[in-house]
Amino acid sequence: QVQLEESGGGLVQAGGSLRLSCAVSGRTFNTFHIAWFRQAPGESREFVAIFSESGRSPDYADSVKGRFTISRDIAENTVHLQMSSLKREDTAVYYCAARQGLPSRTASYFDYWGQGTQVTVSQ
């Protein structure tokens, strides 16, 4: 069993930055792929970024590439999502998720989820 807890969301102006954190507990941290997804009202859950346990380079959705950076702090069992140059369309609830096996961009393939943290980008 793995528990995930997000933090760091909030209200920010367009062009600003936020750093989200996903604290992972319950199992060996570095045996899981940890991903960020987001869901805006009325929309389906959308892949944002993934940090693979297998040493592969992080993977990003095209919509955030060059603006968001995913990283892992092994000592703190935490995965961060640094978000810069935020746009109004980045407004959503952001979730972290974990899975073993192959890394994936598909939400339904992830077994463990956090409760989500709201990010709101204002004009």
C-alpha cells in the first residue's frame, strides 16, 4: 500500500510560479513511478508529468514542457512539481499518482492517488 499527499497549491497570478509536493509513504519510494495529473472542471483527468523509477528521463505533456519541472527528493520521499510561467489554462486540481511496472501517461493505469491540491491562476 502507498499513501500520497499533495501540498503547495494555491492562487497565483498568470506568469507566476508554484511548487507542488507529493509526499509518498508506505512502500519503498524508489520502486514506483510517480506522476502528476490535473483535472479542470468539466474536463477529464490529464497527464502532466512523470518521474520514472527506472532512470528514464522525466516525461512531460506538451502543454507544460519547458515550464514545469518534476523532481524527486529521495531523502524526503517526495516528488516536486515546479511550475513556472503559469497560465490561466493551468487552473485545475493537481493529483499525484503512483504505479509500478512500466511508466504511463494513462490515469487508469495508476493504482494509488492523492486527494489533490487546487491550483488557480488568475489574470
